[in-house]
Amino acid sequence: MKRELEESLETKCGPGGCHSYQSKKKRYCKMVVRSGEKFCGAHVNEDENKEKRVKCPHCGCLLPANKLEKHMKKCNKVKEASIIPIYYSRDINMENIKTDEDQSNIDSMKLAEFETPTVEEVLKLLTNVKDPIEDEIIETELNEMADIVNELKDLNAKKALRHTLQQSYILQKMNQQDLLKDDRCYIEFGAGKGGLTERLNQYYKNLDFVIVDRATSRVKKERKIEENSFERVKIDIKDFDINLITSSKSHIGIAKHLCGSATDLSLRGIQRSSKLNGIVIATCCHHKCTWNSFHSKDYLGSFKDRTYFRILTLLSSWRTCGFEKSHSTPQEGVRFELSIKEKENIGSKAKYVIDKARCEYLKAKFPSFSVTLDQYCSVNTSPECRLILMRSI
């Protein structure tokens, strides 16, 4: 019966819905087919009796080829691209970043594509790294946020509670470094919905907020901002000129879980500020860092090699890829003669090397500032638990 079903599914779309069978991937597509049609939208080009369809290069919408030109005139993505924010300065945070074909090839390589001796050499170097991270630390919440934390615990809202706790611990670290003050301009990079901005707005007044993100987010948090001023800027961080901010207040750049090279581009942008007062960035997704955008190369020590750096970024994902959630046993998951726990420790050390290099770069760039790399929460609260903190002395 199962074999007969698979053979019938190989005919791709049917009147009851799309059931194309991909023999290699062993997957079934079950998209809905419009009334009177034989194929779904994903497979409409396979219908020989229908006009071929093409995708809009901007929004990805599938439409007949003869209607593409008309669609392009009203495509929302095209309209959005024509709106240039006042903070736009093309590639201003990409200075001295050069790409070449060889480097692009290395950046696209997977761990299995590198020679085993080369990977083992990087692993050997990482075993000598002393990582100060602790699985369990004393987490101190910001006192002002105790009520909302208790409310979320009562509601058993696990996801909201996790994000709120992370925000609370970050703000507590900022408070300890005297970076929570009235009369400041906070610029949140890669803000998404603007969670950190929302929390700052709840407890501090006379602030200016600039919320930077290249994507459009739903349920934006700044809708609740009333007493403080704010502005959301839809822009790529590489094009954001921080000195075009009109606020007369000193600048503090903030971010929670800023992915990979976005952290490096943000640091480039923040350090250009003529009113810089501090930096608070919880780093994330080190596997997305690239050699060309990583401005802290000189502080990588033994890893100052673009091949070693690429392997380092790939190994960093071992900290967060969830080996313990897989169905394989620890014996089946062993590679390079490392257990799951050892691989997670290696991943944590790789992240530490990258973040430590960033901090050393900032120390050299701003000798009059204090720069620290802190663990702001336990690994259980977030495996991405490191925070780059810089403040004027």
C-alpha cells in the first residue's frame, strides 16, 4: 500500500493538493492547489499547458513573466529600497574591508572540507585556552524588574521570561558599570522588536533612543514609548552613520545577541561616534563572523590566519548546536576523539577567543576607556552569555 502511495505521489500535484515526492530527500510537498488547477504555485512551471512563471528578484513573489514589469513598479521591496534614511552613508562601516575570491571560497567552506590535520591543529591550540565561563553563576536581576519577572513566572510564560531575564541581567551589568543614566542617547543595533529599548524606557527618563535594524519587525516594542524620544531606522548597519544622529546627548551603543559580523560592523560604527560614552553588546552566532569584516585580527594570537579563523568560527557552533538533543548516543556522536561535553567546551573556547580579540582591539583603540568581557548570565539562561562592556573612565 505504501509503495503504491509513493508511486502515485511521484506524479507531483493532484486535485486534492500538491504531493510531489522527492525520492532523494524522502519528503512530500503538501501545498494546496487552487480550484481548477493541476499544480500548486511551487510547481506551476511544470504544467506544460500553463504560462511560465518567474520570481520577482526583490520580493520573491511568483507571477507570470508578462506581468513582472508591471509588478516591479508597485513592489513594496522596490519602494522600500527607494527610501533613503537620513543616517545613510553607503558602506561607511565597511572601510578597509576588501573581499577576494580566495577568501570568499574559504568563508563558504564547511568543517568537513578542511584537511583533518589542520582542524586538529586548531583544536590543539584551543585546548591551551583558559575559558573563564561558568555553567552556573549567581544571577542578579535589576531590582526595578522584579515585579515583571515574578508576573511572567506566575503566568508560566517561559519564552517571554527567558528574554526578560536576559534583559534584566544585561541592565544589571550596565548598572554596575555606571552605564544606566538619564540624559543619554541609546542606540540599539540589530534591535529586532527593540526589547532592550523597551526595558530602558520603563525605568529611565529623558532619554533618546535610536533603534537600528535592516528588517521589518512585527509587534514593535517602541509603541509603548511615550515620555522618551525614539526613532526606528530601517538600515543595514554597514551604511549607518552614527554621527548623523541629531541628539546632543552622549552615545551608548547597545545590543542583545547581535549576530556574527554584525557585531564587528556595529563596533566599527560606534567607535566613529564623536560623543561616545559606552558600548554594551551581548555577542552571538560567532560562526557567522567573516575574516574580512573582523577588525580585531591582530589580537587573535595563534589564530591569526584566515584558514584557522574560519575553522575557529565553525568550531564555535559546537557550543550551541545542541548535541545533547540529538537522538545519537554520545559514542555515536564522537568525532576527532572528542565527547559531546568536550566539543561543547571547545565551542565555548572558540567564542571566547573571538570576543577576547574584540575587547583587546577596543582597549588599544580607546586607552581612556575601561573594557571588559563579562558573563552576564548562566549557560542555562542563554548559551550566548558573554557581554562586551566599554565605558569612559
